[in-house]
Amino acid sequence: MIPNSQETMTSIRPNTPSTATEQAPQRMASGHSVEVDALQAYYGNHQAVKNFSIAFAANEVTAIIGPSGSGKSTVVRCINRMHEEISGARAEGTVMLDKVNVYDPRVDVTAVRRVIGMVFQKPNPFPTMSIFDNVAAGLKLTGWRGDDLRGRVDQSLRGVGLWDEVEDRLNTPGTALSGGQQQRLCIARAIAVEPEVILMDEPCSALDPVATLRIEELIDELKARYTIVIVTHNMQQAARVADTTAFMLDGELIEHGPTTKMFTKPEDERTERYVTGKFG
Amino acid sequence: MSVTTASRRGPFDIHARLADRIGQPALRILTTLAGIASVAVLVWIAETLVNQSRPAMSAFGLGFVGHTTWNPVKSTFGAGAFLYGTLVSSFIALLIATPTAIAIAIYLTELAPRVIRRPVAILVELLAAIPSVILGLWGIIFLSPFLGNHLEPFLKSFLGWLPLFSGSPSPYGMLNAALILTIMTLPIVTAITREVFQTTPGELKEAAYALGATRWEMIRKVVLPVARPGIVGAVILGLGRAFGEAIAVTQVIGNANQVKASLFQPAGTLAAQIVNEFPNASPGVYQSSLIYLALVLLVMSLIVNIAARVLVRRRKVG
Amino acid sequence: MESSAATQPHGLLTPAPGAGRRKAVNKTVEVLCTIAAALAVAVLLLVVISVLLKGLPAINLDLLTKNPAAFGQPGGGISNSIVGSAILIAIASLIAIPVGILTAIYTTEFAPARISFGIKFALDILNGVPTIVTGVFIFGVLVVGGTQSGWAGAIALSVVELPIVARAAQEVLDLVPRSLHEAGLALGLKRWRIVLRIVLPTALGGLITGAVLGVARVAGETAPLLLTSSIWSNLSYTTNPSQALPNIPVTIFSLSESPSPADHAKAWAAALVLILFVLILSVVARAFHERSRSRLRG
């Protein structure tokens, strides 16, 4: 179904003027870039993403901004193949991770999602599970048990700064936490399986400003170890957390580049109008 | 206030007010009476059964429930054997129906192509629309010979060392009744389970998929735990239905007043015993004992239904 | 596909240990679930086709239009049972449908929340009362010491039908948007007019559905009639509800208990008539149900 183009790896660079991303700190050893080429995504007959190509640099935070309905969520859902869980939805193109196309028919979709973690708009801890079991959920699938499991759960909770807040009530339901804590729990759940890439689909849209700030600080810490793509409708947030920003409109990538440049002197007039609040 | 609005209606003023004055309380009283009637019937059923089983109650007391003798000639009656038959046939039915219903509900909510989900769901639910007397007739003509000649000898040859599958195969008996009850309860349990599954929030399913869960792992980790109270309610509701089924069970269970470990043997249930003997029972202790059976059955179904409704409802609210 | 994907999934996207087993388990469960669904549909088809195969050869005009033959005589039909069933269902529905709908109006329009909850609960419980118990109840109230009658049978059926009609009606009335009430009140209409002129017409489709479902359900009820309307003479046409009325379910039941193949054939023919009636009503009601609900939901 997906036209396979392992060979096109070389021609991945989008034609947007973004050589600046290449000068980002070279820490390729600890992270992995994600290269999207000619991505088309559909819901039934409606095309939500049109010929989208971009490279998300390793150990960087890339923000995707754009008005609602511009296809930014669809793009990230295509990266870990969550898009295809929606009935009638399909995608074409390639998403290269570590020299492998995640849409290769021989790639196991569950492996894709382990390597590319996801955090959702609304905090969604499993309501029937305790805080501990929420973080352990992904690990248990691959047979983690006992002390190893406990160690990794602790480590993940510490990683999101939640450990001190919940260490004495690991067996209480995850849904009993506050909204911001729930979202950090969900991030802990995602990083527990040690992904390389974390996708965040408007992770703060359901949170208050204080909780939002915590998450943003966390994102800043996490980028040392992960490649992060964050969808946001909030331009201030993009400006605060992202190294690179991509602007989408009507399913197309209009422009992408270093965040400061995108917000100060964008090249495309539509980007300028959007970042200055003239539409959307 | 009503005066000012009414006066604006001009010539219809008086008629409208008159109609309102009669219509409003009339509808209120009529509907209130109907509401009371619905509750009153329930009380009246209980009262009638308690009243008319009194002769049997004073003769046999509460021991009636456990006593297994049923002898119209000697006027000694006990519900024990029928209670046993009711419980065993219903439990076996739900033992088979529950996993099957959950599997069907999974198919209908997660696996089936979208276009065939509704039609298949309707077909499964239509199973509940088949009148029990027809299912019983089908049980007599088609299921019984199959059981007596094929299924039971097969079970016996493999599991004959279990008391449950010992003894000689026979077309009519506990197993036949249990299978008919399975068919009758399956659509009920499936329908409720499917409804509960459908209420699983999509974002939880996505969370599981995003962790790299397979479909079954997603169902096991997310859908089933969230749905559990609802499924338990559905099973109990099915149990209530199985307890009370009279006609189809009478047609296939063989109607014997005995407690046998073997599922091949004829047995009896509370409901089937009433169907069998009520039409010919002489008034007095005999008839009163049959009404006492009905009372035991009513109490069982009340307990089970109240428990199920509480569980299913709590699920809906929470 | 094969040629273009030259490399095996490797590196990061190597499947986690145990992935093969997990996939196999998943596939097994999927297959089992599909089999379960197929099995349920197969049982339905098996029963319906059995009835068709056995009933169609036995059905003929005589069967539908003639009374049963005198004892020991061949031939004869079940027309008395068809007519009797029609009368029983009609009387039962004339009681249950109005009372059920009025109850539903009371709970959605007039009753305080707690009483409304209590009545709904009672109706659910009543719906769970075994129909044989309903039969014993009506026997105890109307038949004991006297004789069976069509009235007793019909009233027993109405007790079975009432909770079905009432709960279905409550469901649709609950779906009628409150804004319609407010629109009526803003026009200065009294509540009873709002109910009769706005609420009921809006919910009509759903109310009919509930009534049809109730009819479909009691059409096949056997147990209550066995105790209240099962002893009749086959030699005369009875349409008088003060006597026991012949009816299809009890006819099928007694014919099914007979050892004679000729009786079985008649039972299948009667079963065919009944199952067609019930299934057609159920399917029609379901179709209606979907439509009226989706319309009310907007």
C-alpha cells in the first residue's frame, strides 16, 4: 500500500531553506533523526496532509504550529503509525527512522510505537491501573518483571519529576492525580519503554499555566535524550520550547527553520501573518 | 401570570382556560396512576405468591427449599432437586455463554469490518427474539438426537472419568437444557457487553496502542478492565433469565426429580416443574407447594436482577 | 514490494523479544472471536432454517383456515389458535401500551427524580420476573377457584408487555430535547399541552417501536398462558375471552410434547407462522428504532 522508497533516503531534505538545523549540536549518537518524505494522509476521501517532507533533527525539539485543521496532529500520528488506527484513514510516503522506513511491510507496527512514543492532548492514564502499573504497562508487554521493572518505573517517574510527589502512593489510581501530574505520568509511561523519539500532540492544551510550565521545563530536560516533536496551537509555547519550528497550513508544510528565525523574520508571507496573529 | 397570558388569547380565552384547568390535572393524575400501577403489580405479585404458598409454608417451613422429596401421593414436597437443577443448568449455560459473548463483543467492536458490525449485531440479538417454545421444539427434534448420539458419547469417551460426564448418554437431560439456555442467554450478555465495550474512551485505546500493544493486549489491558463491572452485571442478568426460563427447559430437560452428578441425566428446574405439574395439580398443599416453588424462583430472580441493575447502572453513571 | 524493501527491519525497529509470540496470541484471539460471532449467527440461521424446512412442507391453506380435526381424525388446522392469539395479544396490548406510555410520561414529565428512578428500577425488576411466575400470579388472582379465561391470559401477557413498552417509551421521551419544552413554556402553553402537542408527536416513532417490540415479545410467550388459557375445546371456534382462548404458543408446546410425527409437523407449521411474525416485527422495530433515535439525537 505504501510506495516503498528506501532508495529515496538521499533525497529526503525538504526544499525549504533550513540549513540552520544542520548546525544544531551534533549528538547523533544518543538520538535519532526522523525523516519524513512525501507524506500524504487521508481520512476517507479527504486529504489531510499533502506531500509533507521534513527532517526532525536528533535531540532537538521541533514544534509544528498552524491553525486548527491544518493537519499538524495528523502528521505526528503518521510518524508512529497511529493514523491507521482510525477507520478509513490511510497514509502514503515514507517515514525513515534509523535507515528503516516505518511503513515497510516487514516492520512490526508495535515495534514502531515502542521506539516512537506518544503523549496525547488529554492526559489519559489507564483508569483501572495504579500509578505504578500505568508506568509499567508498556514494559509488562515485553516481559519485564520484578526488580528490573520496579527500577525502570522508579527511574521513569524520577525522569519526569513525579517521583517525590507520588513515591508514597504508587498503588493509588493514576486518575486520582491532578491534570498536570497525570500528563507527567503519561510522559513517564511513554519514556519507560525507552523510545528514541517522543511525539507530543498538544500536550498542554488541557492544563493550567503552572502545570504547562512544568511540562515545558520537562520537555527541555528530555531533549538531551530524545528527539521530540510537539504539536501546539500556542505560538508562545513553540517559542519557549522549540529549537526548530514548522508551520503548516491546509495540510501543507509552508516553512520550517530555527524557531527564532520563524518568529522574527519568516520567509513566507503566510507564516508571517500567522505568527503575528493576523489569522488562524 | 396565567391570567395575563390567557387574556391575550382573545376569543379562545375561556375555552383554553377551561381545558387547561381540566387537562393539566387529568394528565397528571392519569400518568401518576399508571406509574403507581407499574410498581403495584410487583408488590401484588409478591403478595399473591406469599399468600397462596402459605399452606405449603406452614406444612414444610423454610426446609422446603432444601428438601429433595417431591411426592404428590404422600403429599410431601421439597424444592431441593429443582433448585439444584435450576442452579446447575443456569451456571453451565453462563459458563459457556460468557466467554462466547465477550468474544463476539470483541469481534463486533474491534475486529469486524465497519459495514458488517451492525448487521451482525442485529442477527445475534435476534437470537433473543426466537420464542422459547420454538427453541424448545428445535431442541427436541434437532439438538436431542445430536446430543444422545454424538456429543455425549464423545464427551464420555474423553472425559468419562469425570462424574459430570459419566453414565449413559441420553437425549434429554441437564446438558441439553444448559445448551438451550446458553443460546437464550448469549444474545443478552453479548448486547450489554458490546454496549459497555463501545463506551471505552478512544484515548485509552490509543494510549495502549502508542505503547506498542497488539490489539489483544490493548483489549486485555484497557477494554476488559474498564468493562468488568458491566460484564459482571450482564452475566448476572443472563443468570436471572436462565433461572426463570420455563418452557424450553421443560421441553428438553427430561423432567425428573433427581439430583445426579451426570449432566447426561434427566433433571428438573423450579420453572419446569411448575410448567409440568401446575395444570394437573389439585388445590391444597400440592398446588400451594407449586406456588411456593414460584415464590422461591421469584426471590432468586429479584436478588439477581437487583444486583445486576445496580452493577450495570453504576457502570453507566461512573 | 519485496524487491524495493531490500533490508530486513533492523536496528531500532527490530521487534522486541517475544514479539512473535505476542503476535501469534493476538492472531489466535482474533480468530477465536470471529469464530464465536460466526457461531452465534450460525445458530440463529440453523434454528430459522430448521423451522423453514420443517414448517414449509407442513403449511397449507387448510392448516391456516381450519380448526383442528376431532380426536383421531387426520387433517385439521390451527386457525382457532391464530385467531385466539390475535385476540389475546390485542387485549394485552390495549392494556399494556397505554399504561406503559402513561407511566413513561409520568416518569419523564411529572415525577420527582427519586420517584422516577424508583419506578424505572421497579420496571426493570418487573421485566426480570420469570414469566412463569407471572402466570402463577395471574392464576392465583383470576383463575383460582374458577376457570381459565382469555381475559386472564391477556392480563398475564400485559404484565409481561408493560415493562418493555414503558422502558422503551422512557428512553425516547428522555431523548426529546428539553429546549422543546422551554419553547412551549415560552409560548405560555401548559405542561399537558406541551406533552400532548409537542413531546408525544416528536417521540411517536420511538413509542411505536417500543410497542411493536412489546407485541413481538408477548406473541411467543407460552408460560403465562399455560396456566391461564390452555384448556380449550378444539371442536368449536372460541372467540369469547371469558373462556380459555386457543393460542399458538401453547399449541406448539402441546404438539411438541406429542410423540406423533403428524403432530410434530403441525407444531413446525405453527412455529413457522409464529417465528415469521416475531422476527418480522423485531426487524421492523429495530429499523424504526435506529431511525427515530438518530433523528432525535440530531
